[in-house]
Amino acid sequence: MKKVIYIASALFILPALAFAQQLTQVRSLIDSIKGIVGAILPIVFALILVYFFWGLGTFVLAAGDEDKGKKAKGVMLWGIIALFVAASVWGIVRFIGDSVGINNNATYGAPAITGFQ
């Protein structure tokens, strides 16, 4: 009878241990992806803003030229689309990391201002 209890308890415990190992690997993978995205994203945002403002400056300087103005509008449009995509990627990665419970207190960019309520 004791052998049956030992075998039954082993059958219930072993899958739980295997799942726990797999879950830690998934968490470490998501944590590393979140760290990479968190390090690269401010640089990407800065480059996208430079691209947008380049188009804006070109648009202002090409006030009388229709062809240059149309091209500058396209640059500004793609800059806005790129900003939206970059912000979406940051939000999705942060949401997945927070859902799994990885680095809930991590801040990217400027540190949070405390003391105001």
C-alpha cells in the first residue's frame, strides 16, 4: 500500500516540478527581451524624433516647392507611424513582463518623481 502512495505522489509532483523549471526559463527569456528592448528603445525614440523633425524642417524650408513639400509630408507621416509602432512595442513588452511578474518596479528613461500625490 505504501508503494502505491509513493508512486501516486510522485506522479502528481514530478509534472509540477517540470512545469516550474519550464516557467523559470520562460520568465528569464521574457526578462532578457524586456531588458534589451528597455535599453534600445530610448535610442530608437530619439532617432525617430530626429527623422520626424528632419521632415518638418524640410517642409518649412520647401514652402514654395510642391514636390519637396510632398516628400517632406511623407517623411513626417512615416515618422509619426514609426513613433506609434515603437510606443506600441514598448507597451506590449512591458505588459507581457508585468503580466508574468518580471521587473514590476523597473523604470525606463527618466526616474519616477516621488513625493507628489
